[in-house]
Amino acid sequence: MTGHYRRRRACALAGTLAVLCPAGAAWAQTAPPFAQLLQQTRDVPRVAILNADVARARGIAEQARARPNPSITVYAENFAGDLSGNARDQEQTTFQIDQPIELGGKRAARIAAGDAGIVAAEARTHDGRLAYTAELARAYASAEIADRRIGLAEDEVEEATSDLKVARALVGAGKEARLRQVQAETELNTLEADLETARAQNTAALARLSALAGVSTPFTGVAESLLDRLDARPATGPIDPLQATTVRVAEAEREAAARAVTVQQRLAIPNITAQLGVRQLRVASGPAVVAGVSVPLPVFDRNRGNIAAARADLQGAEARAAMARLDAEAGTHAALAFVEAADRRAAAADRAMRTAGEGYRLARIAYEAGKSPLIELLAARHNLGAARGVILDAAIARLDARASLARLQGLTITGEPVQ
């Protein structure tokens, strides 16, 4: 596996340069270590969208505290008409201020609903950041996996090239038929095509990682092995499913829905409008003070439809909260089981890799000695390649399991809390 180790050394060197060199260096496009990369993604579009949701909720809560604006009215009476009847002498001008007064605790209900909306938005934002962190970790590991696949493909091409040389030597010595050389050449061509596919997949994985990290120029590699950091067994400890962010989001949205019902119920209570003004009479020596109260009659509109709609939203929020609790409990048990199974799968894949490597070594010795046909050597190398792929698949499964468990715990995959 010389190709794999060469790429590991290059990755380590690139990581050192990424840490030591300035972040703005145009030629240093290696993705920094995962924890550092996560710190640099505070302002990426994915996170900015989440922050905008909180800012919107705060704006709504601020507006909920506003009181109704007063209005100013100017009335002019008898300023035109039948002047022969001395109507002009009866001219009156009134300046009036109307102030709506909310009754039934409408403002308090709006304020409570606005505060509940902030709590719900913050819960959604925290859950969204956890989801983004897990997605970024998967993208980081996918780039690493793609790089490892290139190394494995290079190893297989190197091994197939060496086997082809042996086949050509045996054919030249008359110990093998020309068909065996053609078979070895076909196998080499197939592996070279697989190598190009692996390189294309690596480019796509790095582009995906760059997009998630908000970097316009694609990365050329990753600075650390995130998969190797998962070799140590995580300290899981007891996990309370009811503290999962999905449950907190559902409960916060249920509380916001309950507050919205209260707001709609308060809106059914009529408001009054207090009126106070000054009336100037043309024939009088001074102004007159006028006052009044306007009260709407709730004959046609009692806000019943909005109340019913708000209650339906509350019922849906309660159902989603109950579903979130059930899903969190099931997800916790499943995540712990998947972590355990992934660790065992990785250990089994490592054992299979050692067995396949030994089988290929023995098959090559036997083929070079003329004691076994080429078909057995090709089969042994195919088994070795499959075992290498199983190791990578096991590593991906283990990363997915750890990422799911970390999200339930409110942590990054490397164990840091997500703010």
C-alpha cells in the first residue's frame, strides 16, 4: 500500500503548511483541520440563513411591544353653503386626537408570543447548526475517503503492473499462453480506468467541501485525518433523549403556537378609541373642548376563524412535539447500536484486509514459481481490492454513526459543543 502511505505523508505535510501559513495565501488551498475549518464557517450562507431567522423573530418581538399610534383629525363645518342664511357666521373648526386603547391584554399577549417566537427561532438555529456541523464533517471525511480511494487505486495499478511484468516474462519463457498476458493487460486497463474515476470523485468531494465551507476556490486536500480521530472510542455516557435539539425545537414551537392562540383570543375583545379635541366657533369668544369614546360592536367579526386556525396550529405543534420525543428516544437507541456495530465492522474489515493481503502475497509467490495459474492471482488481487474497499465503507459507516450520536449530544463529531 505504498500509494496510500505516500498520500498520507503528503496530507500531513499539507496540514502543517495550512496551519503555519496565513489563511489568505492564494497557494495554500488545503482545508485546515476540521475544528479550525468549523470556526471559519460562522459567516457562510448556510449559517447566515439561520441567524437571519433569529433576527426576524427578534424584530417581530420588538414590534409586538409597540402601542397603537394616535391619529389627528381636523373637521371644518359651515365653511360653505347658503351665505344668505348667515351660514358663514356658524363656521366651526375642530382639531381632534383619537387614541386607540387596547383592552383584554392584547399587548401583553403579543409580547409573550414574540418572546416565544425568539426562543423557537434560537432552538431551530441551534439545531440547524448541529445539522450543518454534521454535514460538514461528512463532507470533510468524504474528501478524505476519496483521497484514500485514489491511493488504493494507485496501489492496485502498481500491483497489476508488476503482475503483468511477471506474466510477460512467463509468456516469453513459454510457460504461459499468450492469453494470460492479454488477461493481465485487460485487468491493468480496468484498474487504470478505476483510478481516473477515483480522481474525479476526489475532485467532486473537495468541491462539495469547499461549497459547504463557503470557499470560492476549491480545496486541494484536507489537513488532517478525521477518520483516524474516530479510532478512540467516544465517551458517550448517559444520553437524555428529551434534551435532543429536535425535541427542544418541537417544544419551543408548541409554546409559540400556544401563545399565538392567546393572541387571537385577545383580538376578539373590542378596543375603544378615546377622542379629545378643541372646537373653534366663529361667533364664540373662545374654543370649546370636545371629548368622546368610540366602541366597535362585535356583531359580524368575532375573529372565530383565526382562533380556530391558531388552535389547529397548536394541535399540530403538540403532535410534532410528541413525535419528536418518540423519534429522539428511538434515535438514541439506534445511534448507540450503530456506533457499536460500526466499531465491530471496522475491526472485522481490518482482519479481512490482513487475510486478503496474505492471500495475495501467497498467490503471487505461487504464480511466479509456476505453481498456480494467473486466474488465481487475479482472484486474490480482486479479493484484496474488495477488502480495501470494505475498510473504507466501514470507516464511512463509523463516521455516520458517530455524527448521528454527536448531533443527539449537541456536540461536533470531535467532541466540542456547538454554540
